[in-house]
Amino acid sequence: MSLPMQVPAEGMPERVTIYEVGPRDGLQNESAIVPVDVKAEFVRRLVAAGLPIVEATSFVHPGWVPQLADAAELMADLGEEGRRLPVLVPNERGLDRALELGLEHIAIFGSATETFASNNLNRTFDEQFAMFEPTVARAREAGMDVRAYVSMCFGDPWEGTVPVEQVVSAGTRLLDLGASQLSLGDTIGVATAGHVKALVAAFGEAGVGTDRLAMHFHDTYGQALANTFSALQAGITTFDASAGGLGGCPYAKSATGNLATEDLVWMLDGLGIAHGVDLAAVVGTSTWMAGHLGRPSPSAVVRALGGSLAQSAP
């Protein structure tokens, strides 16, 4: 397998963490239900590939996201190894299910805009924080780690551009509830490199360091890697990515695939930035999953390398 030549760039972190969201964010928008045993195998393969964090599923109401209706069954299938994997919980009912299974990490999903909060959470912008408060408090009391996502950080399909200060307000309110990390979502993929740096700088001015921030880019306009490079320059060291570039958002129809894990790893390898992920294993896994989904992977790196690795996939 060919690998990129390593040419480090100045001002980059020595190591980053890849937060794999393929099993949850990647699969949630698939119309054909993926069997639970395939999902469990997907998770196990990703963990075996060296991904340090794999978000397994979401305890959302099945009427909203039918693909994830089997969340409890999946976590039971994963057994003890699944307890340390994060899951998304939309509210206290979702938290109850996570607590029943003895899980250790949850995530909540907020919005930087009024319209998306209404469409996705059935709450106003301000009401969402009141909804999350008891969920986060109870999770922390139970010893759980809590991550917070904030969506529509760079643009909203209904409201257009989103003021930087509005995103900072939403994000800091989620952190103040007790979240340990904030993932800033470019939900519809409209971010550009300068916008990324401006948002990171604004959080810094508000007292939120890069160690508490993660970036979640979508590749709708082909800008995900450029935005990742910009975020690296700004000091971000955690990036969400989805194996094979799977995913989108069921409540934002213009949202296409997430930043592909393989594309991210390829760029990091070229920059000499450590990440601990086996590229060949992830490409093989995405090729395997593409076979189950019945279509080629959106990832450029998977398309480039997948043919040569398909037969060697475990």
C-alpha cells in the first residue's frame, strides 16, 4: 500500500485524537436498516484498527431515527467492551437507557440556532439548555463523562450565516452545564479555513482553550480537509471523522457526508502527526461496510486504496 511522504508543517500538534462517529453519525441516515450484527462487527473492526474513541450509537426515539432503534441490542451485543464506548443521548430518557447498561460515556447534541433547535430538539434555543441540564447533572453524578455537540456552527440552511458570538454563547452554555468537551459541527459543510480560525479564536477569547474543543466537519463543498488543516494550525487536537465518509444529518437535508476517517489519516500521515490508527485496517473496514450498503465509499482514500485492500480485509 502506498503511503504519503512525510513533510511536517510548522506550528502543528505532535499528536491528535480521532473521534470515530461512523457507527452512529455515519449510519443514522441510511434508509435500509443495517443488521445489528453488522453494526457490532463494524464497531469491533474500528476499535481493532486503533481508533481510540468509537461512538457506537444513539438512544434516540426510533420514530426519529429508525436506523438506531436497535441501540440497546447493539450495546448488549458489544458486551463489556461496549461500556467504554460513547453513545449519544437526546434527553433523560436516553440517559436512563445508558445508565441501565452501565455505560461510561455519553454525548448530548445542541444547536447554535433557533430554527435547528426547534426542528431537531422540539425546543427553543434557550429551552434546549434547560432540557440538557438534568441530563448532564445526573450523568456526572453517576461518574459518566459527558461530551457536547453543537450543530450549525458555520451556517444554517434556514437562517443562513450564524454569528460567531452566537456559536460561542451556545457552546459555553453547554460547557458550563458540565460537558468536558465541545464538538463544533459544520453541519451543512459551509465552513471555510478563515472562518474556522476565527471561531477557535473567539472561543479562546471567551476562556475556552483548544484542549476542550473538537471539530466536526462535513465535506459538502469539498472543504473538510482544508478546514481540518486550518484547525490544526489553530491548535485543535481532536477531530470527529466517519469511516468511509459515511453520514449526514437527518434533520438537515443539505448535509452530506462527514470528513472521512481515511482521508484525515492520510493527511495526518503526510504531516507526520501521530494518531495511532492503522490506515489499511480502516480502509478495509470501510470497503467491507460499503459492500453491506451496496454502494462505493465516498472517501477519496478508500476509492484510491480500497481495491488493493479489499481481499486482505479481515
